[in-house]
Amino acid sequence: MSGPAIPVSSCPRSNKPARAAAVGYWQLVAAGEPFRLLFPVGAAIGICGVLLWPLFVWKAISVYPGPFHAKVMIEGFLASFVIGFLGTALPRLLGVPRITIWESVGFAGALVTVASLQATRHPLAGDLSFFCALSLFVCALGIRALIRKDSPPPSFLLVALGILSALVGVALQIIGQVAPSLLPESAAVLGRLLLNQGFVLLPIMGVGAFLLPRFFDLPSRQSFPESAAMPPEWGARACFALACGLSVLVGFFLEARGFARWGCGFRAVAFVAFFVRELPVHRAGFSGGSLAHALRLALFSIPSGYVLMSIWPERTTSLLHIVFITGFSLITFAVATRVVLGHSGQAAKFQSRLWPVIALATLVVFAMLTRVSADWMPAIRLSHYAYAAIIWAAGVLIWALAILPSVSKADKD
């Protein structure tokens, strides 16, 4: 993916080569790269979302933040990175007009609004706003897809399934708040699972099969010659991806019906089976630099968390943070780092030792261990929630200060 064209000025009184004119930050966003705006917004929302815990523990706020914290992190933090990445990558992959600056600013404003509503305990307004924002994003890409010149990677069926999961999940939660008598308890549980896990897990699988092999210097099995017509091999890979995605959804339905062991087991098996075929990391050795190591940890954490939950379903709330913290959040920041470096002319750093990524991964692991272990220590449980939040926020802040300034740099200087 290349950056926007940069005008070149001439210098008639000098024999030096002409230099590219500087491109401003908003020009880069306007060139169809919403990640430059949404990644910083997402990092800020994430830090604010976790700091609800120390604010509660140290009595700056009086209401238990558990459900509101979760909504801020899913509908604000992770949604910003999902929309920022897809809004940048999909128009390029499909050969369609890119996201405009007004769309980028609109999505960023909508997600900040959603996070603010959830953090201030207005869940219905927050869920409605999120449903509208995500629906508008789907419409923006869907309209462009009608004139596509190329086919998306087959694994991106899982991305569509993940976004559909989020829309169905948040719709179920809206109905549960407006007319709770209309839905059985299992539907409310299913709504939470689809939004909190399906919205992130399925796109990680779909995008991961296409993008993550590059982290390990492996060939991507999702790349096909440019064509609006889908080749026969596309269909076979799409069917496999869809089968794995449906297995994940079966896991959600089973858990919602009270079969938590089977539900978590289904998700673990589907995740591992998909990546063993599409991303054989075991063949890549242990090279690849800091980003590859962070990804190995994240890819290991997700199925490990689900396996542990299937063994100890009574500890699901605690063990789920293995999936969320060292799984979802770490893989989000690893992919975001590559996107930022790749779009700022720093691709040479992809396989190097990146201290901000090392610091982030280390602190994220400590945060996960602190949060998971807290529920085994009731006397100091809440204080450990606060410590885990501060440790995670510190890791994200280090990453943001070191990596995010590059969002203002063009691909070519």
C-alpha cells in the first residue's frame, strides 16, 4: 500500500534534487487513511476506559464500573482500531474510492460519543449510537463494494461475520434494555458474547489469515491475482473460513444455553484449526523481531484462555481477561504498529527490536496476571483491578508516545 502522491517543487537556483513538499496530517487523513485519526482516538479511549477501575477503587466515582468499562473497551477502544484498519485497507484491496476525511472525522466523533455515553452510565444511548455508527460504516464500505475492481481475501468473510455479530449483539442488548420481557435470558447472554467477543475474535481470524503471515515472513494463502471475478481456489478457502467462523458462533450459542465448557471448547478448536492451516507459525521459527514475538504471545493467549475457561467455567470472568488483555489488545497494538510503520516509510523496522513493543508486551502480561489472579484473592481483589488497569494503561501510553507520532508522517519523505 502506498501513500498519497506528493507534489514536487523545483529549486531553480540550486543543483540539489527537488524535495517532496511536506504533507500535513489532515491531508494524510484525507488521502483515505482513517487509521491516522482513529488509532490515536482508540488508544486514548482505551486508557480512559481502564482508568475507571482505579477511579472507583479510590472512590473518585461511586458506581461499580464493570459493565460500563466493558462497553467502553469494546464499543470505543477496539472499535476504533477495527474501523481504522478496515477503513484504510478494504478500499485499497477492492480498488474503490477511499474513505473521505469527513467520514473519518464522523466515525471518530461517533466512537468518542459512544465511549463517553457508556463511561457516564448511559448504556441505551451508547448502544444505539454504536449501532448507528457501525451501520453507517458498513454502508460506506458496502456502497463502495458495488463498484469493486478486485475481490477481497476469502478470509474476510470472517470480518463480515464479526461485524454482523456486533450488530446482532448490540441489537439484542438494546431490545433487552427497552423491552426485557421480550427476550429470554439466553438471548441476553448471546448478545453479550456476540458483541464482546465475536466482534473482535472473528475479524482477528479474518484479517490475521491475510496479514499476519507477513509478520513471520511466510507466504499468504489468501492472496490471488487481481480480479473482480473470484477464482475457484477463492471459494474453497472461503468455505473453510466460513466453517471455522460458524464453529465460533456455535460456541457462543452453546455457552448462551448454559453449556459453557462446550462453547469455549468450540471456539478454541475453531481458532487453532483455522490458524494452523492459514498461518503455520510453527514453520517460521522464532525470528521476526519484536512484532512477531508479540503476535506469537497473542495468538497463544486466545485459545489458551478458552481452553482454561472450558476446564474451569466457574472462573470464566477472570480467565476471559487472558483472551482480552494478552490476546485481543496485544494483537491489536501489534497490527496497529505495523500499519503505522508501513504507512510512514519505516517498513525496515518490521523485523527489528522495537523497545516500545517490548515494553507494551511486558506490561500487558503483568496486567493480565494481576487482573486474573485478583479473583483468587478476595481481600485485595478490587485494588488489584486498579493495579492491573494502571499497568495496562502505562504500557499503552509508552506505545502511544513512541509509535503514534508517526501517524503524521507520509509513506515517502
